[in-house]
Amino acid sequence: MRILMVCLGNICRSPTAHGVLEKLIKDKRLDDRLEVDSAGTGNFHVSEAPDSRATEAAHARGYDLSRQRARQVKSSDYEFFDLILAMDKTNLSDLYERCPPHCRHKLALFLSRSQSGLEEVPDPYWSGSSGFELVLDLAEEVLMKMLICSLITVLACRQTLDIFRQ
């Protein structure tokens, strides 16, 4: 499964979520099953590294964003990725406008399954360190749940296949 995280500039929220999921995938040895990337709806920061505040906050929790570089969503992303998660409603609207109709089912809000009470991941760009910590908190919550649900689904499918093989 291929997952794309999307925010406006691809230097704060989406690279943070990308880094969190990348580590979860590596730690759970799911590199052969899950792939993650991030992009922005805007082209403001193309080729730039993530915001240093995002990188520092992520590093303090054991995540590495150093290899990431900002890029803008490409038309081919809609076909290539299986799930495209937008950090806020404006990102989702921008994606929806550019997305071919047959791929729109792949689009969703990142926090659509969160218990945080928030609908959108707040953009920490103009905030202090607490904004970047909140992005990390939300990413860890959502992505851990997503990974657990994926593993449960895989295990259930394996059990079902085992039943049919007997």
C-alpha cells in the first residue's frame, strides 16, 4: 500500500507525518508492504528541507526527517498512491479539484479517524514549539491506529485464507 501525506508547503505537517509513519513501518518490518511519501499542494518550498523546528521536534522523539525534500503534488500521484491524506480541509479541497474523478475515493482528511476532537491538523508554521509537538502527537495517534488496523486486517485475511485451505 502506498500512502501520500499532503499539506500546503510540505515542510511542517506532511513531512512530520511521513517521518512518523516511515519509522513505524521500519520498526514493524513492513517495508515490503507499506510505502510513504509526502507532498504539498503549493510550490512555495520545492526542494527545501523540512522546517528546522519540525526536524528538531521529530528528532527529539526519534524520527528522522533529514532525507526529505519538499515537493508539490503531481498529477501522477493520484494514480500511484492508494491513500492520500490531507492535513486540512483546504488541502483536501485543492486535491479534490485536481484529482481525476476515478481516484477521488483515495482522498481523506488525515484526522478523519482521530479521537482528538480536531478535524484538521493545525499548521504550526506561525506558532511556537508547542504547535510542532501537537502535530507529532496527532501523527503518532492516527498512524499507530492506522497501522494496527492494517495489521489486524492482514491477520484476519490470513486466517480466512487458512480456513479455505483446510
